Amino acid sequence: MSGANLPPLKTRKLGRTNVGVTELGLGTAPLGELFDKVEDDEAAGIIAAAWDGGVRYFDTSPWYGRGLAEHSLGRALYRKPRDHYVISTKIGRVLRRPFGPNAIKDQWLGGLEFQTVFDYGYDGVMRSFEDSLQRLGINRVDLLLIHDLDPWDHNSATLNAYFTQLKTSGWTALAELREAGVIGGIGAGFNSLGSIPRFLDLFDMDFFLLAMRYTLLEQEVLESEFPRCEERGVGIIVGGGYNSGILATGAVPGAMYNYAPAGPEILARVKKIEAVCARHRVPLPAAALQFPLGHPIVASIIPGAIVGAQVEKNVAAFRHSIPADLWAELKHEKLIRADAPTPA
């Protein structure tokens, strides 16, 4: 498929917005040099491979490489017709010059030399939004998300304080941007189970970006969180569809599951899923990428990549035909939940 220029992928309306996103998008956290250094030409090649594969939805954040991912994405897209693609970015952190020689302490292997400061207040939201436009080199983004307001990133006391800041101040900024038509929808992106209800109780949400929690290996959200979203018309974007690696690599030695080495139970389960896929001549990554789209509220899945060849493999996997019998066998073997909606 290398070098191919495929037609754009199908789009779905995202939740309560009027924004249509391609069913397969591109997540840009790896462009922030999360796993490895990514040279400028390789970053451009990753985005070009996604575009050539029909992807027209790109998700980014100021947090990814402390601004680097936004710069890379903006350089690659700003000459494209603006109405031909959708970009989402996030608020919650403001980038500032470092306050001291050891001020930058985080997980990015590279990235830009800025210090990130959490800020969910009105001024922080507006500054983050305007700074993102500058880094992207475009004058609007389609979707704006509240980033990492969950127990994955904050202890209980800090989380409560930031929710209060958002409720009493920052949400006003987000609502103003949406009401003015400057953004097409407000979402929240996080990793933890149990975060959706709090947002739904406090805010008028349009969608969520949920990482690693609706995959071939995890479907707990079907019990209460997804039903609540469905009642409200709130959409879902799925991040971390490979559970940080194992659903792409298979149950190989050293396979990663949710950013840690996979344990024996997960390895055994993935081996069983692989065996079912093999019987139906379906690559494991194809099943992993297509499964979440079976749910009616899921609009897109957004795997990342550190080389263009990974994007091409993801596109090929997403376009791979999967027989209904595969999903039926996974349910029969109790490898996915019996109530999990599956692709038609």
C-alpha cells in the first residue's frame, strides 16, 4: 500500500456536534516523542501516510512533546484546504518558559523546552486555545477537549480543586467558544474508568476521548458509562485501541499492556483472541481497530505511530474485511462481552 492515495475513509457525526470525523483518525502523542525521537521529516511522513490512506481526522494536544506535536501537525497540514480535515486539540495545561534549570520533569523523551503548568481556569483555557492556534498555524480548530482531568494524572484533592476551577471559571471560556461557533464541540479526554459520570453531571458535554478503556481487552464501560452517554447523545472517540501495544504486536515476549509489561493472564487471553483471528484469516490489529466502531456512539479510533509504515499498516488493518463469524466466536469463547455491539 506504500505510496497509495486512497479515497477518504467514511465519516461519522461525533456525538452532539455537527462535526464529522473519519472512522480512523491519527493520534499524535508519539509525535511529541513519547516513545522515541521523531525527526521532522519522519513526522511529516507519518501525517502524509495518514492523509494518503484516507484519514482526515487528527487529534493533538499542547501536552504532546510540550508543543512539538502541534508544530509538526500544523506544518504538515496548513497548506491543505482547511475544510478537508478535522483537528481536535486540548486545554488544561499552559506552556511557559522553564522557571529554573531543572523545571522540566516529565515522561517525554524529547519535545520542546517548555514547562507545563496545569490551568483549567478561564484565562488558562483562552491562552491555551490561542497558543494552540499559533503552533498549528491555523486560525481555528474543530474540537476542543478538557485534557487529563482524571485520577490518572491527579490525586483526589488536586482533582477536586481542578474540577472546581473548571466549573467556576474555565467552563465559561469553553462555552463562549462553542456558542460563538469558534469550536464545533467540547469534549474531555482521559484514561481512567469512572470519569465520565462526573463530567456528565457537571457539564454540557458533546463527546469524550477515552483511552484504553474500550478495546478487545476492556469493555467495562458498557455497564453504565456508555449507556449514560448514549442517553445524552454524547459521542466517543477511542484512543489506545491497542492497549499501548499488545493488540498490535500480539502476545510476544515483552508485549506492553496499558504502558506496563503484560502479565500472564493478559498474554493468555490475547493468545486466545489471536487464535480466533487466525481461524478467520483476520490480523489481530484489524480486529482491534474495527471492534470499537461496532458501538453506535463511537465515531472514530485514533491510533498513533512513530513511522509512516505503522500508519500504512493501521490503514490496511482498518480496511481489512472481517466476517461476522469472528465476532460471534469471540463472544462464544467469552473473549469479549456478550453485550458488546460488533461491526456489521
